[in-house]
Amino acid sequence: MKITKCVIIGSCGHINYALQDIRQYPELTVCGIATADPVDVCSDLNVQITEEFNCRWFDDFRVMLDQLKPDVAIIATRFDLNGPVSLECLKRGINCFTEKSIAHNFEILEELRNTAEQNDALIIGMHGMRYEPEFYAAYQAVKNGLIGKPMLFTGQKSYKFGNDRPDFYRQRSTYGGTILWVAVHAIDWACWIMGEINDISAHHSNAHNFDYGDCEATAVMSFSFANGAMGTINADFYQPQQSKLHGGDQLRIAGNKGIIEVGNKQAFITTHEQPLTELPLEPGEFFADFCRKINNEGKCRLSMQETFRVNEIALQARASADSHSPVNTQVHSFS
């Protein structure tokens, strides 16, 4: 792999998608770390990363970008800042591996797209579940026609809330909403496996949310696909603390020839011709694949355009839930 200079801006969320691959490839070098949040909730992890990779700490991420001129910025700071920070990187022609959802409003999303295109840079969101072996197995089985025509999609995301969620979850302006943070994983599965979504009707609620202000504890949505299939997604923060898994991730896809079910790190298929069978699992390397993509050395399972589309649909779903009315996703919310 070609030597790739990386910097880290914030170490929240799904930063490990990058760190686990960096540890495997010496060519992926971390040369600096900073944050965009003056009250960084991940300060302890920032120190650990600085020590582990023997990289420089910068008080101002813009100074870091200008001095080090990295190939890739790994961005996972306070959620509402990820989009504006990514813009600063893209304006400098720096590729971005950004925590999802990359934008909390349509205006930032459009500016990200335009800036990336103008500066010949790439940005993708950390939709790393495409690289979870069980979900990739389901994707491959559907694309290989093992269940015929997939006609019904059912996705679930359930997180533990815990007792240490930062205060910024309490405000929509900084958190962005549970559809953008939790349900967006399953929205990505839907677009990836099933294809284009035509319309969405969504609902969410902040009732019984552990006294966390605006933060929605539950969300649900139903939608139709361009190919005539239908789907539902539910998301919540009610995964029990005693659960061995942080996320109660589940997926069911029903086709005219069989059914695929994913859960507990496994994927199974049942068809009219064969009994319940476990699908083989294949590991992947998300961040390493992104670096191979920008270096013209390989492919990534997620494209920049898919990142923009998934983000747009998540914003439309949030708008549907806020307004209590369905949204036609084909009426694009940015030009």
C-alpha cells in the first residue's frame, strides 16, 4: 500500500474503524491529532492516540492541516462539527473519512458535495457496517440472487444508552437526532442492499429518554423502494445494559425464493429448496480500502455519492418525523 499521511480530528464515535486498520498497516501513518471541540468529551482517548502513534498534538486543527498537509483527515469530533470541519479539509484538497452523518442540515451537505467536487477530494461517512462480515454476507447473498427478488426489508438498530452520554446529546443543534446518529446505519443497509428509496414516513419520540432533553429514545420509519419493494426500520436507545452486545443490530430480507436473517454477528438463509443455513463470513478493511481508493490501488464498498444520498435520506426522514408527514425522497432537498 502507498504511504498515506493521516491526521485525526476528534476521537469520538466510530474512530476505531480507522485505528484498527492503521495498526495493521505501517504505511498508514498518523502524523497529528487535534480536536474542533473546546470541551472535548474524548480527551482521554486523544491522549492515548497521541502516545500510541507518537504523533503531534495541535491546539488548532486548521494549523495542523496547513502545516502537515495530510492525504486523509479522520474526523470524529462533536457531531454537529463534523460537517464544518470536513469542509475545511475539502477546501484544502484533503480527503475526509468522517463520522456519519457527515452533515446535520441540507445546506452543509450541499456545500460538502460542491467543495469535494471543486477540489478533487473524496469524503465518505463512517458507514462501517458495510464491512461487518454478517451484513456483507447478506448483501452478497441478495446480489447473487439467492432469495430471488427481495421484496421486504426490516432493519433494527438498538444502542445502550449508558450513563456517560455527553451533554451535547441533549440538544438537537449539537446531537442532530437519533435518526441521523442511530437509524442512519439501517438506512445505509437499505440503500446498499435494496436500492433507491422513493418515499419515507417517519416518527420519533424523546419520551423516557433518561432525561436527556431533545434526544430521541425511539424512532421508526416505513418506506418504499423504486423496485416496488417495501421496508421498515426501528431504532432505539433501549438495548439492556446486561446485554453482551452494545448494539442490537438485526436485519431481515424476504424475497420470493427465501429469507435472509442477520443478528448476533451471524447471517442465515432459508429458501424453498434448502433449510436454515449459516452464510460464510468474510472480513473487510474499511479505512484501508478507502486509502486504497484514493491511491487508485483498489475499491471501497462505500462511495462518496452513496454517502451523500444516505445522508440526504436520513435528513428527509428526520424532517418527516418532525412534521408528522411523509416525504417523497425523489424531490431532492439540495440541487
